[in-house]
Amino acid sequence: MKSRVLFCGLALLALVACKREAAANQAAATPPVLAVPATPATSSPTTAEIPLLKVVTVEGKPYELAAHRDKWVVVNFWATWCAPCIKEMPELSAFDKARDDVEVIGLAYEEIEPQAMRDFLKQRPVVYPVAILDVYSPPADFATPRGLPMTFLIAPGGKVAKQFIGPVTAHEIDAAIVAAGGPKAEA
């Protein structure tokens, strides 16, 4: 188990290093240009103000973020090989279950077959839906994850209220909801 965690950690570090090197090489090869505001239709490294998301869950059900604009939505990018991701799953599941005004959607950012994901979720069940993303074509309206886990809090109405890079707790999500003008979780 320790060797798998070490391997996963090294793989993540290698991925980050490769992305940084590629970005540095691209920046060095690209002449400077005037900054132009990005639109959701362009390939942007940032998240759209009101992101769109349409996926199919591992259970075969469609999930469209726009259909959930009456609630706070926690969009969690994660992977089965990511130890911090696995650690936060039970807390995200409990948070989703405890609050009627909050929903969580898990977006598996990895190459994995749906049946393998269903088997994984049998061992680590959650109450929220999970979809597998194409790592070569992630959702255009969200920033490509620079590391995992990466979580977005979407306010009712569809605007991004907060982005979290790294593990997130229910307390941090609740504080972000309150900071964005939403209700605090009942004690």
C-alpha cells in the first residue's frame, strides 16, 4: 500500500512537472500578445463565470449542471488513485446527505472503465453521482485540473462561488457558502 501511495504521489509530481515544463516551453516559444478577455467558447485555462456541464454518470444517468441551479453544487474533480481524493469522499458524501440545499457531483478525472469505477464505488460508496471524464477532452467551462482533488462551489443561479485546490472539508465548503451569502449548515 505504501509503495502504491508513493508511486501515485510520484506520478502526480511528474504530471505537474510535465505540465509546468510544457507551459514554460510554450511561453518561451510564443511571442507576447495583448491580453484579450476569454469567453467560454475559447480554450481557456480559467473557469467560466456560469459553467455548463453535461455528463453521464457511471450509472448511465444524464447529469446537467444547469438543471441544479436552485441549489449549491459542489463539483469535485478526483481520481481513484488519489489518496487525498479518497480521504475526502466520505465527508463530501455526508455533507451532501446532510444538506437539502447542497448537491455534490464527482467527476473522475482519469482513464478508467465504467465497470471498474462501479466496483471501486462499491468499496467506497457515496450518495452523490459520479461521472468519468475524458482526460483528453475535459469540460470546456472548467479549468483543467492542475492537481487533484480540485473542487468548485457553484451558487444557486449557476455562478462559481469558490474554487478549492487540494482536499476540502465540509466546514470549508460551509464557510464558502456563508461567505457567498448562503445559509450556514444547521448544527
